[in-house]
Amino acid sequence: MTVRVQEEDFDVGAELERLTQANKRIGGLTVFVGLVREMHMREGLHRDRIDALTLEHYPGMTEKALEEIEAEAHQRWPLEATLIVHRYGRLAAGDRIVLVAAGSPHREAAFEACAFLVDWLKTKAPFWKLEDTAAGEKWVGAHEGDAEAAARWEGKAKA
Amino acid sequence: MTVRVQEEDFDVGAELERLTQANKRIGGLTVFVGLVREMHMREGLHRDRIDALTLEHYPGMTEKALEEIEAEAHQRWPLEATLIVHRYGRLAAGDRIVLVAAGSPHREAAFEACAFLVDWLKTKAPFWKLEDTAAGEKWVGAHEGDAEAAARWEGKAKA
Amino acid sequence: MKVRYFAWMKRTVGLAEEQVEPPADVRTIADLVAWLRARSAGHAEALAEGAAFGAAIDHRTAPFDAPLAGAQEVAFFPPFTGG
Amino acid sequence: MKVRYFAWMKRTVGLAEEQVEPPADVRTIADLVAWLRARSAGHAEALAEGAAFGAAIDHRTAPFDAPLAGAQEVAFFPPFTGG
């Protein structure tokens, strides 16, 4: 169980190697990498390309929230290893934002736990995205689909 | 779209870097790494530890089957990038067997497509596992759960 | 008690944080919100009724009826958009 | 026509592949299975009725009633266990 919040990029291969090495009980490792996607936004007559964003977070609370989400995943699935690395600060299109990994003897548990971790961290960890557009800065609104995705794990019994 | 069947190990970080670089439309990349899990098997009075296995495949058919599965995923989800690397030959506990990755603008598509690729390659690509135990060699039987997992994607409309 | 503001609320209030000493009848987060609104036009706008924001007490998300007793740090923020 | 065997079927038949020329009345995979059984005790065991195995024609999975017309290579194998 590891949670890290950092400004610098992470090395996916090295992180996963460290996570699984010396643990021969992992049969399946599911990994999610979230990246800054180049987007086009229409607002009135303008069409802006979003080339970068700034991620703000709440130091102290962020780590606690991520650790609780991770502990919840271990409660629900038989996991051998989990990892959450989330960046903050200024990120450009194509940059990595977040790395989430869940390793289990069984692939179903690895898939479900990884999806759960991603869904919950989106709605329960204190991060905020500020987009840079040619027209200026714009705070990203919460995505309705995220709340729905997070809600599907509410009250679900242990798999 | 890339499919590779090879005896040698793969470098997860380098593979994913190659897959996503220069494509700024990927917002979510879901990855599955299958590993040889150390297992204990009970048979009659014996309890054997499985330390290694040999993966046999059907050269020519394997590549074709994996390419068809990959094409099917692109039919069903809006994917920007997919990768399947599957090893054959002798593998020890802790070794990587397979790498599956799906990148999409949207994380839901990335998760579903990756799970689909793993489920279908388990039941539709010609690989066979032979386990080495202290008591001798043993061909792995098909796992009932695999057929069920693969079946949940049958006839499903495009997401 | 320290009060912190994040994301657009920080810009609207014009402060990242402030030290406040609310009177004894400010017992819950909802009470604190109402009391803070009077501090400035920026406070009033950021903490307006109907605005979509949440709160935390000492690094843990808390509902608006949560008691403030013993709180060291209260934070206000818009819905999270990480990941 | 080339016939190939994989996994335990290869061990049981005792051959990885063989070149065969079945008579004209062997029209489907099912016909071929019945015809191959007579070749040896290993064939009979591997291809026994009720044994769990599948087949492919020219690198593509095929049902047992698939016609052999034009087939270059037919393969027999147990259920797949990759991934």
C-alpha cells in the first residue's frame, strides 16, 4: 500500500516493477494511467484549445483521503499490492497525471479494484483542475459521470 | 494497433511510452499485466508447489486471433491505441506472461476495452499452459470463469 | 481556528487562508459559513447560499451540520476534479 | 492436407503434425476426426468421442461441421488457457 502526491513525473515501468517484485502471489496487475488530453472547448463564438492545466490540491488532506480509499479497496478485494501516485502543479497536454495500480492473485479483483480506486479518487480526493486556454484560465467543473461512477461502488459488499 | 507474440520478456514502461507518445488524445490508459503466480496444488495426498510453466502456442493462428480480438475492441470502443504482447516458452513464478493496454479519450472505454481484450484472449487465442510440479508436468485445464468472463461481451452492442 | 479556501473559492474570497475567532454561538460548519459571509463581498460571493462547495474539518470531509468543537482547521472547496 | 496437434493432444497422438490424404467422403472436421481415430491407439485416445477439444482450419477456429474443402492445414487442440 503506497500513496504519493508529487509535482514531478513518475516512471510507470519502475513503479510497477517495484510494486510487483518479490511478490509471487500476484497473478494479475491492473494499471490506470491518466493523462492530460488535448481538448477543444467551445464557448459562445470561441473555440479554444486547452494545452495545459494546473492541478491544485490540499496537502495533508489529499494523502489522508487517498490512503482511506486504498484501505477501502483492500477491505473489498483480496489485493497483494496497490499504488496511487497523483501529480499536482502545471501539466501540459500528453503529460501523465495519475498512476493507479492494483495487483491480486485474480484478474477480476485486480480490474475491479483498479476501477474502484480511480472512480473514488476522482470524487473523494481534494484535487482541482484549472485549465489554461487562449482566452484565459477556467476552473474545471465536476463531471457528472464521475459522481455516477463513484456511486456504483457505494454500499457494495465485498466481492 | 499492435500484437506481438514473443519468447523474451517485455519492458512495460517502454511499451507504454511507445504506445502513448505523440498521441495527445489519450486521457486514460488501462493496462493489464498477467504474471506467473506461485501456486499450491492439492491432488490426493500430495501438495505441490508450481514454480514454473511452459506456454505453448500455435504460431500463425495466434497472431491472427489476437489481431481479430484487437480489431473487435476498436469496433466497440473509441480507442486511440491498443497493444497486446503475449509470451510463450518456459516461465517461472513472478515472470510476466502478457501485457494488454487500451488508451482512449475516456477512462470508461479504456477500462472496458482492456477487460474485454484480456477476457477474449484467454478463450479465443491458441495458448496452452503446462505446469511444472515436483510430481511432474500437468496441462492446465480451462478455467470455467474464463468462459463466463468472455461470454459477458458476446453480442454486446458498442458502448 | 484556521479557515482555508481552495480553487476558485480562494480567488473569490481573495485569501488562501485566514485565522478567525468566531463567537460561541457558531457551532457547526453551516453556522461558520453564515458568519464568514459577513467578512467581505468576496466571502459573501464564494460562500453564497446555493453555491456548490464542500467543507472539511481537520483534513476530513464533513457535512454542513458537523460540529466545530475542537476543530483546528476548516476548509472550503468546490467539488473535486482530480484523477 | 497437414494435420497438427497441440498441448496434451500432441503427446497423446505422439505427433506434432502429419501429412494425410483422407478419402473423398471425408468432407467435414467431424468426418476427419472419425477417420483419424483409426490411425493409432494414440489418435483414438486423443480424438475420442466426448474428449474436450476444438479445431481450426487454416488458422481459424472452426466448428466440427465445417467443410474441409480447400483446407491446407487442420489443427486439433484442447481449450485455450493463455493470458
